[in-house]
Amino acid sequence: MTSPSAALDVSPPEFLQLAGHPLRWKLLSELAKSDRRVQELTGLLGEAQNLVSYHLGKLREAGLVSMRRSSADGRDAYYAADLARFGDLLSATAGALHPGLDLVPPPRGRVARRRPIKVLFLCTGNSARSQMAEALIRDRSGGAVKAYSAGSHPKPMHPNAIRVMGEEYGIDLAGRKSKHLDVFADDHFDFVISLCDKVREVCPEFPGGPQTKHWSIADPAAGTTDDESSYLAFQQTAAELEIRIGFLLALLAADASAA
């Protein structure tokens, strides 16, 4: 029989202790909305940069936050919350407390709304990341999201974007054309999501005050000499986009339920 004193010795999982710190929880909450730079986080939280950097380091050590050098300015960096890992840890924590606790994952499929949500994805060339994101969210939302994409410096569709979407997801991107973001200058959107650091720096304001998010995703074609050597990077990019889009759809579904 377990003694009462032994039961009292049980400590909460390190994950809960780490994320439960007030400042770290605020950092995770902000990064769950959008990828951010340190100076943005210091402004949003009203805390000193050295303190914010310290707690970001703790979250990175635990794998709850990742960091990637900015493609717009290599001296800068973007931080992102790993929501999938966070969800796995929450589920494991609940199961450790009691086997009867079964956390139901948020819905990531169709979004029931009175009108379609309009989302614009932006990257520099509109040749891979933004086109892939547009196609994925159209497919995964079952038509509840009207998605579009554009770039600041359009260039032809990358063959690997077409290949990975066809082979891995059964979505045909052949014949898609790249567009300049000026095409949508007068359009109203619910969300404008930048997928590359460079386009974020030049992204104009769109009518109606759409919600803006930044997903700092590396260019899968950067630094490669041929299409075959970059295919793995395109697979990884598509997988990351699918995860992020899943969480966006869960947010939209929750908003629809609340409404």
C-alpha cells in the first residue's frame, strides 16, 4: 500500500513547471498566434530583452519553442511555438495523472461558418510555400476557407512544389500561375499570413484590417543545385504547413462554435 507521505512526494511533470511560469506562459501564448522576433516579444510583454531571451532559451531547451535565422536579416531570428509537441506533452501529462483522462484533440477538419473565411498566403516568389499552403487549406477545410496566394517577386512554379503536393497529398498544382501581391491590393481578407521573412518586411496593409500572422518557413529551394536534392526539403515544408494549417483550422472551428 502506498503511504500518504509517498503520495505527497509526487512532483508535477517538468513540462508543467516550465510552461507554468507566468512570463514563459505569456511567451508561449504570443508565439501560438504568430512567429515573432525577440524585439517584438519585448514590446508585447513589456519586459527587458535579456529576460525575454533567457526564458526563450529555457523553452527552446525543452523543445517547446524553435528558432530560425531570418532570411531577411541573418542577424535576426524568429521564434515559433511547437504546438504539436505541446499537445503531445499535455496528453501524456493527463494520462500520467489518471488513465481515465482522455484529451480530445481540437478539430482540424471542416469549419462550419455562415460565410467562407478568406485567407491570403504570401511568400517571395509565390512559386512554392504560399501555393502549397493555399492548396492545403482549401483541401483540408472542405471549401469553408477561400484561400489565395501571391508573392512580392513572382517566379514560375517550382517543379518540386507540384511534385510533392501531387505525390504526397493528391493535390494537383500543375498549371498554377504565380501572382504579384498587388493583384489583391483592394481585396478584403480575414487573415493575411506571411510565410517568408522577406515578404513580411514589404507586406502592404490590406483593406478591412485583416488578422496578420507570420509563419517563418525556410525556402525549400534555397541552397540547392538541382530539383532532386531539394525534394526532401519540399516534403518537410509541406509537412510543416499541414501542421500549422491544422491548428489554424482548429482555431477557426473554435471561433465558429463560440459564435
